[in-house]
Amino acid sequence: MNLVPRVQGILLKPKEEWVKIKDEPATVSGLITSYAALLAAVPAIAQFIGFSLIGIKLPYANVFRLGLGTSLVRAVVSYVFALATVYVAALVIKILAPNFSSNPDMVAATKLAVYSMTPAWIAGVFYLIPALGILVILASLYGIYILYLGFDAGLMNTPKEKVLSYFLVSVIVFIVLLVIFGILLGAIFMAGVGTVRTVPVL
């Protein structure tokens, strides 16, 4: 699998790309290491740079920046959480499959989880300027649409009448996982408040 053409395909022509992905030979470990592990590094690196070097502009002309150590820990934990999220989501999608008359295929479930995260990971570059982080959320909404197209393309061999319900339950799982990991990441952020630097802006 070539990374750049796959990213372009899943972002620009997701419906056609899912057709290619469906029957493409793959392994869970391969999808994680050759795709997810690379793209998930984009927001992690951007967050490290953004929070430690650029900072967040707050009222009264102050810029708050995390210390380098705290920012690095936050970025690493964020990266690990991103990979954990797609793996756990894939596992849940697989476990839920029989309830929707679908094939409990872990590889197919991992394809759904991994590739649907592409927009959010690519948009993670906006974390270079922390104030633009909201754009990552918007990109994630497109990822939800891509996830739906994956289910509709038959990756889990789901009957057409059960695609929507299977998709909706899977989205809820994704959201719950992101909220949980977000809370944990926020706790780590708060733990590093003691190393925040306030820099006056002239």
C-alpha cells in the first residue's frame, strides 16, 4: 500500500477507494504500523510544537505555553491514545458484527476504524496553531461520513437494511472512546499546569 495515494483516495474519492480497500489483502498489524502509526504522528507532533513553542493566546495579551517536557509527554500520550482508539473501536465493531448479521472480520473492522480517521489525522496539522484545533473536529465529521461509506461498501458484509444501524452504533462507540481518552488527556494537561509559561506579548 502506497501511503500518499491511499490518503488522497480516501479523502477525495472515498466511495471508489472503499471498493479497492474491501478486497485488498491486509493484516491488523500492517494497518496499524504502516498507516495508522504514521498518520497519527501528524497531530501528535503538531501538538508538541503548537503547545510548547507557539502557545495559546489568551486575554490581556498573554500567551500560555506548556513546558517542553509536559508538552512532549502530552504528545506521546495523545499518540498512544489515537492508536488505542482505532484498535478498540475495530475490536468493538467486530464484536458487534453478529448483531447486525455481519461478518466478524477483525481485519475489515480495522480497515473501517483506521481509514475513517484519516481526515482527523491529516487535519491534525492545524494543532501547530492550537487555536485552530477546532478544525480537527470539523474534519472528524467528514471522517464519520467516510466510515458510513465503508459500511455501505460492504466491508463487514452487512445486509443493506442493517447498514445504518450498525454504522450509528459504531459511531457512538467511537465518540465514547474519544471522550474517555480526551478526558484522560485533559487530566494530563491539567497536571502539567505547573510548567506552563506565560509570555507577555508586546
